[in-house]
Amino acid sequence: MDTFEGIPEAAFRFYAELEHNNNRDWWLEHKPIYDSAVKEPLTLLLAELEPAFGDARLFRPNRDIRFSLDKSPYKTAQGAFASSAEGTGFYLQLSADGVLIGGGCHTPTPAQVARFRSAVDAPSSGEVLQAIVQDIEAAGFAVEGERLKTVPRGFDKDHPRAELLKHKSLTAGINLGQPGWLAGPGAAAEVARRWEQLRPLVEWIGRYAPP
């Protein structure tokens, strides 16, 4: 198969079972299901979306357990990321719960955070971001990211965009469950539609807080 035909229900069943069988033997036995139901359709989906959203890749399915108390070897979700700038772009995830669609910047450098706060502080760019965030929330996305408990040092605690200034990273996502369209080729258009809703956020970050 060389064209995207949808995400089969077997992908979500695979992750539901993996949650209870997270070990190497089970993975090796069921890897053909992962390849056919998860890896292959997502690879084809990303290839279809890349021209509009940038270079895309699948994350590795195995976990880095070297410094983790949790020694389960495999991730219980498959993530994918498309971007035109390092660390900033569009996210897609499959798990037992269904599909999650998101975007933004998850792991900015300290220099990016400084540029981000400067742009939030400036009325011209900050008010634009505030409007973008409001539109995204109205579309059903949850605006998230690592945040400080208080406004960072150097900014007025009563700043009109105080909540945005608290962000060290800024992302937005929506959990869609397992909608019927996932199983067919129209899923590509549905993912693209959601990513387009997030494009203003991704482009604002890329312009004002680039790597």
C-alpha cells in the first residue's frame, strides 16, 4: 500500500493491549500489528501532510529507561511531529484513548523563552498572540505548556498578558477519541483542518521565538 487509507481500529486495540503487556516478548510477537496498523498508515499520512506542514517524523516506539523509575520498555502512544523549525510545529498522537492533535513549541531553549516573553510583553505582538490563543480555545483546544506559578521577574504582576508571560512552553491540543473518519482516507483532511487551526500559533512562535 502506497496511499493513505485511514487508521485502522487495530491501532487502538494494539495500544490497549500494550498497556497490560509492556514487555519485549509481547512486543516482538505483536510487532507485525504495530507495523501494519500504526507505523505504515501514519507514515503514509505524514507523507501526505508534509507539503503543507513541513518535514514530519514518527517518534521511536521504545522508551529511554536509563534514568526512569518506570522500566517499561515501550511507549503506550505513538507520536508524530511535523515542523519547519526545530521543536516548533504540529503534533499527532495515537493511543488506546484515540487520537490527539496538537501544535506549538514543547521544549524551547532559555533564549527562546526570553524572546517569547519579550514578544508577549510588546503590545503589537503580544495582543496578536492573545487573540490567537482565544481563537484556539474557542475551537476546542486546551492551551497548555510548562508554566511558572507567578509572573516572571522583570514583568509587572498585573501585566495584561500575565498568564501568557508565565509560560515557559506553549502548546495546544485536543483529544478527539476515535471518530469514525479516522478509519478512512478522509482522516488526512481532518488532521490537516485541525492543524490549520493551530497554524497561527505555530507561525507566531516561529516568527517571534525562533530556535
